[in-house]
Amino acid sequence: MGLTTSAVGANAIDSGLEIRKASPADKVVALAGNPNVGKSTVFNALTGMNQHTGNWPGKTVANAQGCFSSGKRGYVLVDIPGTYSLMAHSAEEEIARNFLCFADPDVTVVVCDATCLERNLNLVLQTLEISSNVVVCVNLMDEAKRKHISIDIDALSRRLGVPVVGATARNKRTLDALVRALDEAADGTKPMMPFVTRYPAEIECAVSALLPSVERLAGGRLNSRWLSLRLLDRDESLIREIARYFGPDFMEDDELLGALDAAQAELERHGITSDRLNDLIVSSLVSAAQEISAESVTFHDAKYNERDRRVDRVLTSKWGGYPIMLALLLLVFWLTIVGANYPSSLLADGLFWVQDKLSELFALLSAPTWLHDVFVLGVYRTLAWVVSVMLPPMAIFFPLFTLLEDVGYLPRIAYNLDKPFRRCNACGKQALTMCMGFGCNAAGIVGCRIIDSPRERLLAVLTNNFVPCNGRFPTLIAVIGMFFAGAASWGVASSLVSALALTAVIVLGIAMTFCSTKLLSKTLLKGVPSSFTLELPPYRKPQVGKVIVRSLLDRTLFVLGRAAAVAAPAGLGLWLAANITVGDASILAHCAGFLDPFARLLGLDGIILIAFILGLPANEIVIPIIIMGYMAQGSLLELDSTLQMRELFVANGWTAITAINVMLFSLMHWPCSTTLLTIKKETGSWKWTAVAFALPTAFGLAACFIVATAARLLS
């Protein structure tokens, strides 16, 4: 429920999450805050590259921790999940609350957004109820200045009773005041008098009745007033954690149970039920935040956010929201298609030049031909294919996607798609995980952690594969270019037609996401959609340099590394299947022949179907396997032009219907092996992994059969 401090000769706390200290004297700092307040920017600015990431014990919520030094002492900064509350209504809130309560950090830093301080103060007030050693960092002071908002930092500090510093975390120098405040808080030389939120008299009386018993049992290890309040609220998740932290005797104490029953009976006598109690607690916190904000924040321009609202009225409107989303999707795909061609060709040339040098090395060492073919033409060539095809589009797509996120547009997409997803009994946050799937379905699956409801999270996981990932784009783009976008001589027009056709395929994938989500929510995963808080953050100027670096390191290279790890052994198996003969044909040819009758029913052929099956480790190698099968070669091949590919495919019986069915099956078939392993890890179940495999495959087989049958009937 908390952490394990790991250092030389130190193991201070044994509660699950390992904290990596460089020295036993290092202080542990919890970094808390609402989403979209720049908490990660503060974390990255202070810790630089001295970071470690992992999962909280028993949870799929990621944590990050890093080390830094103030010059006076060392610190371990733990970035706890961004949350609006500590009431523990979600995994993030539970993790944040448990860390602040039971991990006993030396200092807690709460990061706030200067442009909407009143809303952020709710979390500050809740944190002050748990810990007295708190530092408040009011971030985005530059944004506040641009919107003509003044914040009296000294007045805010006096009112809250704890140190408050202003900062613009993008400028690391502005964090010097925060580091000095941390040193003072860690020394404990400056006394703090934290603000105490007052609740209605009935609640205060109930808390006072519980305090003696709670103080006796807690022994000063937790804030007794806060603990009494949560016991009145009957917070089951907290009661479980208390039993782990203090031992089962705490919640079995007769005096405490008697006082608790009496206090709750008195509350009920005044008409304060459990739900009403929670409402009164929240309203008291909101009122206190409003009062403090009114005393320390001045709005010099009453219409400070009018520009953002005007833009939102367009981007989130019924008439403008969806067309703009589609237009941006088209633009991103067009830039990806156009931009990736040249670097992909250059990278392929470079990697296959390395292949030639490896061949020369094997010849120089007089290595057996079979050894050369297995490792160079099998493993290395497959790996080179995957890297040359995946890297350039991902290096363009992920930064563009991250820029939209940095500007603040992605939450607007979630807002627009919330209503359709709710009609499918799902959560609007699924729109964000669906968008992440365009880059990599495995990344989209991991992103489903942001969905609080287990049922809705599972819906998002099982249907994420209906949007094509970066690995399926090469197949879709190649088929579109050969059969629907015209000759390569069209230039820009050809790429625009390709982008339009690809966008149409994507829209179909989104429609199938809605259909499959609705189907699951009416059958295997019945339920009603839950409510959630979706903040529309202010539009901000993107940090282009940091976006590029972050997207390349955190997303592109991470996804590429996982794909390469699967593609290398797949290349070995593919080479063996194509080169080991049984009778007068290879194993690959025998398998294709066996599947051919079934594939013909789907408007495909045996070679195409076996290519998709062998493409399970990496979708990027589907087209090369088809070429290899048609040319009866024993290794992956690439033809010099789209026109040559079209001639080869037409000679082997391809028609426009074949091309359509290949695109449909590429859009809707089993997830790649990396995604399947990620689903198993996230769900912890082979059953749901099997459902995730079967669901899109069934849709794809049905769609291809319908199109092929209709074409045969019409012809």
C-alpha cells in the first residue's frame, strides 16, 4: 500500500513500492496535483534523467520516481497519480491517498494551476487534512499573467498556513524557490499552522466523539481528525488499508466501534445519511477553497478565458466538432504518408547495405550457407523490414499526436466522443485510448488504465484493436496505392487520395469500435456507463522540442523495441517455413494450399491468409510475405515500385474485390503478439485475451465473406 525504502543500510518502510535512495539520509517527497497542472513538467525539471518508473503493487497504475539534490541534501521525488480528490473513487485516487497516508513521505508538494487555482485548492485542503508538512507550488504563473490573473502568493501562504511558491516549470530556474522551500520543510525549523477545514456542527460533534478512541489507537501515526472523518464516511477501501497498516485490532476495538455507532446514529438523527455526509464534506471543501481563492486571486480581465471558450464552442459543437476531428485525422495521416516515404527508403537502403556487409562477413568466415541464410536472410532481413517500415511513420505520427495532446485538443476529442460511447454503455475516456491505438494498439491497451470502472476498462481493452495501428498502415497504404490511388505519377494528388482512403478506413474502424463495444456491453459485459470528470484544460503553446524528444524516446523507440523483439524470432520461423520442403513444395506453400479453399470464400487466397497468420508477431511483414509467396522465394522481398507490385498481384488473381477484402481483414483481424501479451498482462486473464483475439477476427471474417459473396452474386 505504500513503499519500501531501498538504500545502503536502510529499509525504513515495508509496504510495497520500492523507493530507490542514493543515501539513507535522502528525504522522500510526494508530488501530488490535479491532472493537467504541469506536475510531470515539475518532476522532469527537478529529476532530469535520474528517473525510474514502475507499477504500484497490485495495481496497473504507473508511478515515476527520481532523484535530485538541492546542494544541501538529496531528495527522492515520487510522482503520485494525478487526481482531483483523495476520496478514493478510482485507482488513482486510492493510490494517491494511500501513499500520502501510509508511506509517510517527509514532505508533500501539491502542484496547482495558477489559471484555475480555486478548483485546485480542493486537493490542497484535502492534503492538509492528512499531512501538515506540505509545500504548495502554484505552477503556470506565465499563463496566469497572460490571462491577466494576479496571485498574492504571500496572502495564500498565510491563509493556508504552509509555504507557497510560484513557478513556471517550463523554466527550470523558477523552481529554485520550490527547492528552497523543500529544504526548509525537510529541516522542520519553520513551524507550520495548516488551514483546518470546518464542517457543519453536526459533523464536527461526531468527529469530536470519535477523536479520543482514534488518537489512542493511531498513536500519532496518522492525522486523527482526518481518520475520524473517513471512518464516519465508511470508506471501505480505507478501512482495508487501516487494517493492513495498524493491524486488524484497530477496526475491532470495542470502544471505537461503540463510539462510531453512536456518532453515526446521531448523524442519522439529524438527517445526515452516508451520501448526505459525503455531499456536506465536499461542499465544505469547495466553500473553503472559494473563500481562500477570493482573498488571494485577482482577475483583472473578467473575460480572461473567453478566447478558449470561443474556440471550444467550435471544436466541441455538434456541427463543427466531428468534421474538424476528421480533417485533423486526414492531415495527420497525409503528413505521415508523405513524410515517411523518403526516410523509410533511406533507412531500408542503409539496413540492407548492412545486410550485404553481414553476407560478406559470413563469406569471409567460411560459414555454412544455411547459417548465413537463417541469420541474415531470415532473422536480420525480417528485423530490417520491420524497422525500416515502422520507424519513419512512428517518428512522424507520435510527435504529431503528442503535439495535439500538448496543445490541449485530445480532451476535446474525448468530450466529443463521450456521448456516442455512453450510448454504447462505455466511458468517454475510451476515445483517448482509441486514439493511442492509432500509434500502437499495445500502447492503447496500457492507456486504458485511465478508465476507472473495471467493466469499462475491459470494454476499451477488448475493442482497441479495431483501430489500425502503425504496423497495419503499410499494408493499407500499399493496397490503396496499388488499386485506388492511381499511378505514382500523380505525386501530391496520389498521396492525398491515399490519405482520404485511409481516413475512410479509419472511420470504418471507429464505427466497428462502437458496434463491438455495444455488443459486448449487451452480452458479456453488461452494465450502465459510469460518470467521470473530464477537464478541458486551457489551450497552451506546445513545447515542440520536448514533445519530439518525449514522443521519440517514450513512445517510438519503446514500441519499436518491443516489435523488434518479436520480429527477430518470427523471421527465423518464417525462413524455416519457406525453405524446408516436404515433397516438391515448402511448408509455407503446403500451408497456403491447405488454407486456399477457405480463403477463397472470403475473397482472398491461401497466400494472403497465411501471410496474415505469419504476420502475428509483426503486421509490417504481411505484404513482404505475400510477395515472397507469389514469387516462390525463400526470404522476404521488396519490389522496386507500387506498379511492379500491382502487376505481380494482378497476375496472381487480385481484383478490386480482393484489395477491398485485404483492407477489411487488415483492419479487422487478431491483434499482434505484442498486443496480445499486453492484454494478458493488463487483464491478468487468458480468457479475456482469447476474447480480444476472437472478437475482431470474427468481425473481419464476416465482413470479407459478405463482400465476397455480394461480389459473386452481382457478377
